[in-house]
Amino acid sequence: MKKIIKAVVAMVLISTVIFIMTGCGQSKPTLKVYNWGDYIDESIFKDFEEEYGIRIIYDTFATNEDMYIKIKAGGSDYDVAFPSDYMIERMISEDLLYEINYNNIPNYKYIGDEFKNFSYDPTNGYSVPYMWGTVGIIYNTTMVDDTVDSWDILWNEKYAKQILMLDSQRDSIGITLKKLGYSLNTKNVDELEAAKDALIEQKPLVLAYVGDEVKDKMIAGEAALAVVWSGDAVYMNWENPDLEYAIPKEGSNLWFDAMVIPKTSKNKENAELFINFMSRTDIAFKNADYIGYSTPHIEARNLLDEDLINDPTAYPELEDLVNCEVFKDLSDFLREYDKIWTEVKAR
Amino acid sequence: MKEGRISSPYIIWMTIFIVFPILLILFFGITIRTDEGFKLSLENFQRFFEPIYLLVLWRSIRLAFISTVICLILGYPMAMILANKDLKMKNTLVLLFVIPMWMNFLLRTYAWMTLLERGGIINSFLSLLRIPPINLLYTEEAVILGMVYNFLPFMVLPIYSVLIKIDKSLLEAAEDLGADSYTVLRKVIFPLSIPGVISGITMVFMPAVTTFVISRLLGGGQFTLIGNLIEQQFLFVGDWNFGSAISIVMIILILISMGFMSKYEKENEGAGLW
Amino acid sequence: MVMSYLKKLYAFIIFFFLYAPIMVLIVFSFNESKSRGSWDGFTLKWYIELFQDRQIMSALYNTIVIAILSSTIATAIGTAAAIGIHNMKQFKRSMVMNLTYLPVLNPDIVTGISLMLLFIFLKIRLGFLTLLLAHITFNIPYVIISVLPKLKQLNKHIYEAALDLGASPSYALRKVIIPEIMPGIITGFLLAFTLSLDDFVISFFTTGSGVSNLSITIYSMARRGINPKINALSTIMFVTVLLLLIIVNKRMSKTNIIKE
């Protein structure tokens, strides 16, 4: 008995030591990247590591709110994050972001001018655009025979339990406001109340409120209609040609995701190095080619496949998006949105 | 032996990592955040008693209750079969019962996702029988199924461990006195197994009422349970005060049910499982 | 006779219910196609992809290191605590025992969140260290609960006899008490180890900065949809658990025979 115990203890100790030693073997400097799930070609991390000897530690989030809470709450030390427009605005106003030294990011010049000077970062001081796109409906042409040109189809009883909604409050409430003819940045309580009622009315028709699994579900034909981001739609269409994307006529959300450096960063210069690397033409191309989202990087865009550049899903003319709005930060009014979303889902 | 000094590391540890955090939750629960800092208030609790959140509480209790009942109905006969003294390969069978419990419970839940999907195995099988596909995943039934599947061993094993301890001569005596097997079951075996049943019920009900994973993965975000509500408040909304208040309600709920259960459970001490 | 068939049938149905989903995962881990309704031929590619997946491999590493460290530390603290508690006076003892039962009874989600609040309050960065601290915390009570019954069975006079024979208290503790309660300590260690391996909820709230364990990785992968890599992972974990339990069981029955 005693021998066994001694052997067990010895084994535990030895394996611990081995584990810790192999763990410490990688004592390279590290950079912590916090990104949306499935939103980067992960082989780029290896490229970066080989080039600069900095190891990337990669973590993902599912919604902007999710990411914001983690950074705001403390307890994290991310160096680079990828929030969307309104969240960047909020983080700037709450002093959660470092000002970027653009001298360290020469590749910033490749970013199209139409993607700069947006209201979320009016001085272009805190963010480097990463991807952009719209929110729309993806539908399976073998299952949907109506024309998809309005958000109303998501309230059509015919497709009960075949509709997937995004589990993201700004997006889901936003499209409902659009359907009702309101602004998706409304602070009008009555309009929000109407949106809430519409979402509750829709709930019995909804199959599930999903995040990234929407891609897998739609590709596998598990549902007929889903609300998605345009970049995901491109990818889904690659995998399953029966899937078509439409931006409803009532208008939608036009969004921009950008790279920022949260104040939690302990190594701002390496973060800038990474952002610059991501904006290098070959890397930006490799990434856009892999994930299918629309890049604001002019040179990278020109390298892409003809079909993709001409695909209105990925690269709509900005003039065609007149009804689309960019999300604005709602500051304290966001609580109302939180409340509505909690209530819709709790119902 | 010198008294408690040897346990002082433990007491310090628990003070820092158990007592203090719970005090933090209490603090957040009874305050609200204002521009000037924290203000003492019962607003969070008031908010919890709004109809919409009571609905969530009710749904959690209802689903956990249904799952517990199903586990009991399915599990009791199984425990009896396993406890049967004449059973060949008994140890192996009990072991077989334990193995799924050792598998990561997320994997077990995930297994059902692949089965229940519209293009999953069950529906492909149904389509062979020319039955059109039905929505199995993302329903309330799927959530209950996930709970039953994950927690069934927690019901069977405590009952089993009580049943094997029952003195066989008691049963023989009852039979000698003319009781038929049904009467023996009703009047002798079942009353003696009550402690096992109680700890089984506790061990199924408690994790079921507080889960947020099963409802998230198998319910598709539609069936918010109290665990989901807490998770949402902390990780998505950032309203720690409301989230803490819900946690306090949950602690109280669990403590009440434990107090209630412990009345019935004197000698067993809930350690029956291991 | 009918009864016995019914029993067998019932047991079969329950076992089928328990194992069918796991078997499906195992079978489909060898499926060439990514979709799950159809069988496209045998492949091992998901296993290869699994081992090339950096995220999963680092999660596996974290899981094992955390399990080893947390259960070892928890066993040390817990055993000492159990000896101390055993010798406490009635009142203090019941106080401490209530404290011990608190994390056992508390819903996991509340324990997880309260620890998260603590770490943020203390401005400790969420990551490996916090994950380890959290695991030690929820492991200790299980060690104490496993060791205490053995202490109760212990004959008080042995220890006193050792002292009378000139042993110092610490010597007596090491040479007399610890060996006597060893089975309880080992049970506690194993229990702590498995709980740590399997934990999701508490880890989910107490980790951050890219450090994750297997459970968290599986959760985030499952949220992204069905992925055959998870099937491969399940198969490996199932086989490992099965082998471990069979070995443990064989050993136990062997020692039983020798004892008899």
C-alpha cells in the first residue's frame, strides 16, 4: 500500500514538473488578441509569430456587449480587440481605449478613405478599420418561395420554427425597429415598446436565438431563414449555393468592425505592430479571402477573386445603402435595450 | 493533539475564497449603482419579483421538477434491478452506469444536439419511415431530455447504495408473514429506501434548477432559466447588482430545500453517492 | 420468468438511453462527411485535425495541470483541516463544518460568480492563477468530507500511545495518523481530481485572457455548431475513462481477493 502511495505521489510530482517546464519553455513575449469567434484566419497568428517572435494568445467573444463587459470589469489584459462602431464610440467616451500612434501603422494608408472619419471615431484616433458589412436575411431557396425583400418575412407564420434570430440585442432590436419604420438608434420609449411587442409576437415562430452556430445550421439546412451579417452570408453561400442573401427594403444596419487597443493592454507597441501586420496587403488579403467578410483595405480587395468583388452581398455600392444606418452609442439609454432583450428572451 | 492550529490555513483560505465572496454578492445584491457610487436599496429584489422574472423562476422550478420526477420514475426500477443480489456481473453493470457520469457533461449534452437536429440521426431514421422531419432540438422537451440524461445517474446511484444495504432477512420475514412481493416493495423496501430517494431528488433537482448550459445548448436561447438570467446579468448586461440579487434568491431557495430535505435524511448525510 | 425478461429489457433500454448518444458520437467521429445525417466513408482526419488544433491542445494542457495542482494542494490543505476539525470543540467544529458545506451546497454558478467578483475586486487578472485558486477552493471541502469519516474510525489511543512512547506530536502525526487515514486521503484526492477535470461552470466565470480548459473549449465549440473534431475528442475521452475505470476495478478486485 505504502509503496503504491509513494509511487503515485512521485508520479504526480514528476508530471507536474514536466508540465510546468514545458509550459515555461515558451517564454516568448505574448500578445493577447480578443476577437469575434470565427473572424480571422488563425494561420496568420503563426505568420506573426514567425516574423516577430511574439506569441499570440487568442480569445473570442460572441457579442460586443460580452467583450465590453470583460474589458470594463477588469481582470483581463487584452492587447487588441475588434469591437464594432457603436461599441468603439462607447469605449472612447468611457476612456477604455488608448489613442493609437499611427506612425507605427504605416499600412493605415491602404484603408479606403470612405471608411475613415465615421462618427464612431470622428478624429480617427483610436481605431483601424478591419471589416465592414450589412445585416440582412439569408434564406434557403429550396425552402422559401416568397420574395425576400422585407423584414416582414421573419414574422410570416408560414415559416414558423424555421427562423433563426441573432442572439445579439442591438441587432435583433435594431432590425425590428427598422421593420416598424423607426431608426435603429431610437431613444423613443414608445417605439421601443412597439419593437418589444413585435419581438414577443415573433418569438413563437423563432426556432432559436443563435450566435456563430447560425452558419452551421443554415448550411446544413436546419432552418429556412436567418438574420446574419453579410460576411457570414458570403461564407454560407460558398458552402451551400442554395443560400441567398438579401438586404430588406426597409433598410438595415451598416456596420464597421475595427481594431482597437484597450487600456488593459500592457504592451501598446506590440499591439500596434500586430495591427499594422493585419493591415499589410498580403495578410489583409489572406484574411479577407479566408473569412469572406468585406475588407476596407483597397489593395487587398483588388487581389480578391473577381466573383467576390462583384458580389453585391460582400461589396454593395455604398450609395445603394441609403436606408441603412450605422449604430450609435446610446450611453445610459442602453439599459432600456438590455431590459427589452432580457424580457423578450425570458418570455 | 494540539487543537485547530493545523486547520488554520484552511480557515484562512475559506474566509478569503468563500465567505468574503459571498459577502460581496450580498453587498451588490442590496445596493444599486448611482452616479455617486453605491446606494443601499432593495430595488434589485423588487425587480426580481416583477412578473417576467417570476415567470423565469417558475419555469426553472417547473422544468427541474419534471426532470426530477422523470429521473425518479426511470431510476428507481433501475436501482432495484442493479441492487438485485442474484444479478450476474453486478459490479460491471454498476460500473457501466457510472462511466457516462465520468464523461464531461458538455460532451453528453453535445451528443444530444447531434441527435436531435433536423438533419440529425433521429430525423434521418424517421425519414426512412417516411415521417417528415420534426423539430426536436430547441424545444422545452429537449431541455428536459438533456436534464434527465445528465442527471439520471445521480438519482440511481444513491437509491442503489441504500437498497443494497437493506437486510435481506427483513424481506424474508415479510414474505414469511404472508406479504406478496408488491406489498413487500410498498411496505418494506420503499420506506427503507427513502433516504436514498431524498438524496437522489436533491442531487437531481439542485443542478437542474441552476443549470444554464443545457437550456442554452438544447433550448436555443429561448427558454431562459434562472441560471441563464444570472449569466446574462454578469456577462452581457453588466448589471452585477441585479445578478447578485438573483443569486441571493437562489442561495436562499437552495438552503430552504436543503433544510427541508435534511429533515428526512438523518444517517445518510448525502454521502451515499460515493 | 416474465418478470426477469421484463427486468432485462428495462435495464437494456436504460443502458441504451445512456450509451446511444455516446456511441453515435464515436461512430461519427470516423465519418468522412461533415454533415451528420449521412455516412460518407471511414476517415481518421478529424483525429489528425484535433491534434493539430492549438486551442484544444492548450486547453487539454491547462485542464490536466490545473487538475493535478489543484487536487494536490487541496488534498494537503484539506487533510490538515480535517485533522484540525476532528479535534475541535463541538461549537467551533459545527461552525467550521457549516462553512465547509457551503460551497458544496451552493449552486456552482453562484460559487463561480462570487469568486469572479472577488478576483475583480482584488484586481487579480483572470487567467490561469484564478482558475487554479477557484479549483482548489471547490476541491477542499470534498477532501475534508472524505477524510473526516476515517478520522472518526481512528482509535484515539493509538496516538496517545505513540506520545507516551516518546514520539513528538508531529512524528506521531506522520507515522501513526496519516497512514491510518490514507485511504480517505486518496479517495479525497481522486474525487478532487475528477471534479476539477469535469468542472465547467466555476471555470467559465473565473478564467479569462485566453486561458481555457477543455470544458470551456467544448462549450464554445458547441455554440458554434456541430464539429466532428468534438466527436473525435469525445471518443478519446470515453476510451480513456473506460480504460482507467477498468484498470482501477481490476486492481481493486485483485486486492480484495488477496485480502480474503
